[in-house]
Amino acid sequence: MIWGLRDFFKGTMMEKKNITNEKLMDFAKDAAKKAYAPYSGFAVGAALLTLSGKIYTGCNVENASYGASVCAERIAVFKAVSEGERIFRKIAIYTSGGSGSPCGICRQVLSEFSSDMTLLYHDSQGIIKEVPLSKMIPDAFSM
Ligand code: THU
């Protein structure tokens, strides 16, 4: 596959209709390079694929007031929603170490928009797992 000029501007929104899980994870890995994580030293990147085939990336952005920090997944979701996208197919999550499994708040935020989406993250063997969000947050809160 030939990658165009827009791939050069990674971190902005891109359009990829038929992207592989591996390639979506590459976008997440790239996004993790932008992480602002001076307090935890734990870089996270996310790449969110929307129904329309667009990809929104995010990285964790920490703050000296720790509670003001925001996870990579939520940054990607908020970027997408603020651009008018609300239906998500997949999100790839890349972490610099440890578990790639997303936190509970991010699961809840994803489920607000697309309870039938799937999540990609590395298992302890470094293999990409694809797990339905409904399995990761069963009986999520809704109103
Ligand atoms: N973090 C994420 O970006 N996503 C998660 O799902 C879990 C945790 C970030 C938040 C914080 O900047 C760092 O990882 C350590 O918790």
C-alpha cells in the first residue's frame, strides 16, 4: 500500500477505509511518541477508527495537578466527537510498558458512543488482542 502526504502529518485526522489491526496499532504507537507524561513516565497512544473510516489519534497529557491528567483514549474520543464523529468501530491502544488494557473511565466514555466497537491492545506476549467493548464494560452505566 502506498501512503500519501497526509500520513506524513501523523497526529491529525486521516482517512483509511480498510485498515489492518496492525496498521491501526502503528498509528497508536506513533501517537504515543507525543505523550506528555513527565509524572508517570508512562506513554500511551490511541488510534480511534470511526464508522466513516477516519482515524483520530490521542496521547496521554498529564498535569502537575495529577487529577487534571487525561488518558490517550479520551483525547482521541474528544477529538473525534468535536469534529462531528460519534460512531466508532475500533480503538487501538499502545503503551510504553505494562498492560495495554484501558482504564475504566475510558471504557465508560467509549461506551457512551459505541457499545459495539472493539478494542485492540497487546497481551503479555506482545500479541495484538481484539476484544469487544461490551466484554470490557458489561452493563455500562447509561441514562
Ligand atoms: N493512561 C492512559 O492514557 N490510558 C489508560 O487507559 C490508562 C492510563 C495514562 C494516564 C497517565 O498519564 C498514565 O497513563 C499513568 O496512569
